[in-house]
Amino acid sequence: MVSSHSSITLSDEEKLDVLRRLDQFRQWHSLDQKRYCLVCGEMITGREIQVIESACGETPLRVVCPTKHCDALPLEWVLPTEDVLIKIAMVEAERGWLRLVRQAGRAIQACQRRKNVKTISRTRSKPGPG
């Protein structure tokens, strides 16, 4: 699918001005400030945020999350307060725990398959009466 919108390049001053105008929810003091995107779960900075305009220039500028396949808007970005950072850490810890549980499950299944294969091969290799 071809996008009818394109990212534009602005000077730091212009980009900061655009962020200040288009993000009605939080103040921007510099492009180095960070926001946490609630949609993709990534930490983003003002420098990374994309400023978008339509290809034909008919629609006004808008700002979107820079993460691939995420087009979250300023409403969906929150300040990385201590509470938010704690929640991010908890989610990451839970993801890590789930990965370990999945790996352990796969290891157990693989071990059981090897055990079954050895049992089958032993029963086949026994000499028959005769």
C-alpha cells in the first residue's frame, strides 16, 4: 500500500515549534524530552517523532510515533514519570518471565520426545523370538 503522507524534515527549532503546537496534552521544552508510547510500548524522543504532511499538502501537519508500524498520536504518549517507568519495568519483567516459562515448556517437550524416541528404538531393536 502506498502512503499518501510523507515525513518532512525540519530544523530543530521548527520541529520543537510544531510539537508545541500539535501536542495539546503535554508541554515540550526540548527535542531531547522523552515520552512513552502507550500503543507500541517504546520510549521516544522529540527528535525521533515524525512530522507528517499529506503528499499534496492539503491536510495540516501532524506528528506521529516514529516506531515502525506505529502511528500513535500525542494523546497516546505519556511522560515517563516514576510510576510509568515502574509499570514499564514490571511489564518487561513479566514478558521475561513468560519467555522463560515458554522456553522451559519447550525444553520439557523436547526431552519427552527424545525419551519417547529412545523407547521406540529400543523396542524395535530387540531381537524377536526365533
